Amino acid sequence: MLDWGAPLIAAALFAFLSPGLIFQMPGKNGPLEIMNMKTTAASIFVHTVIYGLFLILFFIVLNVHLYF
């Protein structure tokens, strides 16, 4: 059996944490903007840090595995 937890969780987090898709932090006009489909360099950096922290949470702290 193959462990599909890492690629599925990483791909889902990457999609949902893309700046501007669901939320953007920091936004251009405020600290948080919802679904504006625009991005800034600061927003890319913040979303990268959040993405990395979520990956650490799921793979190191929670040790998530999905076997198919």
C-alpha cells in the first residue's frame, strides 16, 4: 500500500492557501481580504509561512497517513 497522505494534504493546502483564492493576508486595503484574486509580495510571504506551518503540523506533529 502507498501512503498518499503527504501529496494529497500538500496539494490541498497549496490550492487553498494560494493568496487571493479564499483569503489574502495582508490585503492591499486591510489586514484580511476575502476572494479578491489579487496578490502582493508580502501576501505571498505570509501564505508561504502559513503553508509551511500547516505542513509541519500535519506531517510532524499529527503524523497523518492515508493508505490506499
